[in-house]
Amino acid sequence: MNLVYVFIGGGIGSVCRWGVSVGLKNLPITLPVATLIANVVACIVFAIVLLLYKNQTFQNDNFKLLLLTGFCGGLSTFSTFSYESMELIKNGQIMYAGLNIVVNILLCFSCFYFISVPKS
């Protein structure tokens, strides 16, 4: 049954990822914004779900499989992020590649830091 939850969540996440790409494909911007948005949204969802589990709001492992492994796994995309960064480098757009890498990492790490890391 676990496979079904991962499969459904992954399918929904992948379709959402595709929808973001299609919806933003005509933006006149050099940075791969669709990948950035997909990664940040996946990190926000992931961090919120982790917080809910830490606070024991949710204890259902099926929900965790559906959202974290399935949905967030299908929505986020390290391979596309890496490919797009390499394409920017190959096209001589080193500054944009560096900016893409830094912005993706900073925003995604910030999602976890500000949402799910306990404040002392």
C-alpha cells in the first residue's frame, strides 16, 4: 500500500512541476524560474509537514509518504536544476549559473530554517 501513496503523490507532484514549467515557459528571463519555484514550493511543503510531525499534529505515515516522498519528490527537481545550471555555464552565462545555484540553495535552505528548525 505504501507504493500507492508514493505513486499518487509523485504523480501529482510531477504534474504540478510540469504545469509550473508550461505556465512560465515564456518569461523573458535568463534564470530558470520554473525550477526555482518548484524547488522552493517543495521545500516549503516538506518543511511544513516536518513541523507538523514534530509537533505531533500528524502521525499518519501514509500522509508522510504521500506528501514528502511522493509529492515533494515529484515536484522538486535536482536533476533539472543541475542541467539548467550546466546549460547556462555552457552558454557562457557563468554569472547567471552562479546566481541560479546560490538563489536555489539559499531559498530552499531558508524554507527549512524558518519553518521547521526550532527557535531557541
